[in-house]
Amino acid sequence: MTQDQARVFVIDDEPDVREAMSMLIRSVGLQVETYGNALEFLNHYQLAWPGCIVADIRMPGMSGLELQEKLNAMGATIPLIFISGHADVPTAVRAIQDGAMDLLEKPFRDQLLLDKVQSAIRRDQERRTEAEALAQLHRLYDSLTPREKQVMAEVVSGKMNKVIASDLHLSTRTVELHRANLMEKLQVHSVAELVRLAQALEDNG
């Protein structure tokens, strides 16, 4: 099983439940890994693995909510779907507030679970695509020289080349060269694109 293949991690202390959910999810062509408890899963899981988690919210040892806390502390963004036969309202609210995608009460329809799993995998793919795009953006920005970063800041603030030259004590020609170089490095072709890129960097630290 390769690192780039989405899989569904099923965590439940009841073997019959694990097997039933595994068969159901595999029936639509998805890959599944099953675990009898949350600690076993945590000892195996790697953040780079795409997919989603389907976990019982109440299990012996580490509960589903405690698993969620551990995943959040790790910085995991993998979608988490809880299942429960007896979840009270405060538990459900806490799970959702802490980032769970959904909580399904047993008994639930097979199709409902499959729909939630497919939706969770799509969300995970979108998050990973966005994260990679942002990482690439930071790599491009980090390739700029300190002077190019200064010129960029001046450009996105709306200043003309002559004003930038005066502010930075450079010739207009030098500013033009820095501006051309930074736009090439950042792979943008207009000031509007540069402004959007700068905003994305600011919004995401």
C-alpha cells in the first residue's frame, strides 16, 4: 500500500463491527485498515497518510475523544467520523467542536456511512492539495533575496517604481530589475497576481 493511496482507518473494539464496516467500505473499491483500539492505530499511523478515520467514540482504554485529542496535538488534519450507539448530546457537541467531521448513531444505513466516507476522503484530498500549494508558495517566496522582498512589499502597497526607488535609495532601473526578477521567481505575470500571492502569504503566516 503506497503512501499516496487514500485509505479508511476503521477503529472499533468489536471484531464483528470492524469486519462488517471493512467489507462495506471495500465493496466500493476503497482500501481499509482495521484496528481494535485507538492506541494500536496511533502507534502505526503516519501524518503523511491520506484518507479518513471511522472510529467508535466509546472504546476501552483510549476513547474516541481521547484519540481525537492526540491527533489534534499531532497536527493531524485527517477527517474523523465517529460512530456510537449511545452518544449523549454533550459528547457529540464536543466531538464536532474539536474538529470531527460527523457523528453517526447506530444503527445507521450503509449508504449513509459510505457517503460520509467518500465526502471525508474528498475533503482530505482538498486539504492536502491546498497545503502543498501553500508550501510551494512559501518555497518560491523564500527564494527571493532580502532586497527583492523589500521591493515586493513596496509594489503590493501600490507604489510606483520611482517612489520605491526613492524609498529604498535605489535607481529606478535597479527597482525595475528587482521587480522583474521577483515576479519571475514567483511565477506571476501581473501586479494583481502579486497582490493575491502576498495576501495568501500574509493569511497563512
